[in-house]
Amino acid sequence: MRKQKGMTIIAIFVFLFLFLPLLLIIITSFGTESAIKFPIKGFTLDWYLNVFQTESFISGFKLSLTIGVLATLLALLIGVPISYVLNRYKITGKSQFKSFFLSPTIIPGIVVGYVLFQWIVIKLGFSVFIGLLIGHFLISLPYIIRVVGSSLEKMDVSVEEAAWTLGCTRQKAFIKIVLPNISSGIFASFMLAFVNSFNNVPVSMFLSGPGVNMLPTSILSFMEYNYDPTVSALSVIIMLLTVVMMVIIEKTLGLASIS
């Protein structure tokens, strides 16, 4: 009984630690004062209106959405075949290959951002958009490989082998048998990689250029000179969009089926 009470207290503490800051952000987004304060005085929706009137937020959101979707799709196109090869074929140094592809998640984000800046922008001279796309593709790829690889490990190989014996080539079996069976893993990896790309700060900061900023860097730049509840209102909007997106996923695919 004492252990159960202790675990309950710890669980409540962790819950409050995680959700109280979110609650404070929601409350402060409705305050009437020109600075973020708690408790708030009065009630207004002007800060939400200010979000849509701030050009840096609008352009940053569009760029983050575009880069996030394109980079994640590219990571899927390359990461799914890589995961399949690493899972199904005997390759010399397989563990080294896995470590190489997962390295962007192990190395600190600032180091990854600086290295990508040196090579993509300084050495290769790519444009800001292409640089951001390459950088976010590289940080998205490990999530695709890890999640899809896990789905492939759980898939029964005999199903694919049965397709081969019935006349399917490896390519057709991969498209008609493997992909449908790991679709939930592919979708989960897409969402995980997209969220990571959308919220990434270090790589976005190093690869951004004059007048071209992702949403996280736009928020940081805004907060350097402003500390009003506009950022709280923007945070609430992003949280609402995330909740809506997760509800849609639950209704169309089902979170319980994602592994």
C-alpha cells in the first residue's frame, strides 16, 4: 500500500510538472497586460489576432510546414528502402551502418547545425531553402529508419516469402505485401519526423538566411525584443493544431495500431 501511494504521488508530481507550464501558457495568452504575467488582469483575444498580423510568424509557419513535409517525404522515400535492406539482407558491418544513419540523433543539435552550415552553405553554396531542406532531411532520416525498421522486425517474414513462392518478384512483394503491413509504422515515422523537423531549432538557426526563418527561429527573434503574450497565443494555436491532427489520426488510422 505504501509503495502504491508513493507511486501515485510521484505520478501526480510528474503530471503537474508536465502540464502546469502548458496551463500557464494558455492562461497568459488571454491577459490584457503588455507583458507575460501570472495571474492575468482582464481578458482579451487581441494577442491571437496579433499572431495573424505578425508577418514573421506567418512566413515562418509556411516555411516550416513546407520544409517539414518535403524533408519528411524525402526521408521516407530513402529511409524505407534502407530500413528494408538493413532488416532483410545480410550486410557486412550492418551495425556500423545503423549507427551511421542514427548519428544525427546522437550528436548534439548545435554540432549538427554547425557542421551542416559549414558544408551546405559555406562549402557547397546552396541557397537557404535548399540548405534547410537538406538539413531537415538529414535530421528526419534517423526517425524513419528506426521506426520503420522496428515495424519490419515485427512483421512475419513468412508472409513475404509466401508471396515469392506464388510468383511475386521481390519488388512486387515489397510494394503489395510489405508496405501495406508496415503502413502504420510508416505513418508513425512520418509524424515523428515531421514534428521533429517542425520544432527543430539548432539546424534551423544555422541554415536560415536574411529574411528567411523557420517558425521556431522567428519566435526566438520575436522574443529578443518583445515579451508580450503573442508568443503564448501562438503556442496555444500550435497546441490546438497538434491536438486536431492527433484526433484526425485517431479517427482515420487509430493510434492503437501504430507501433
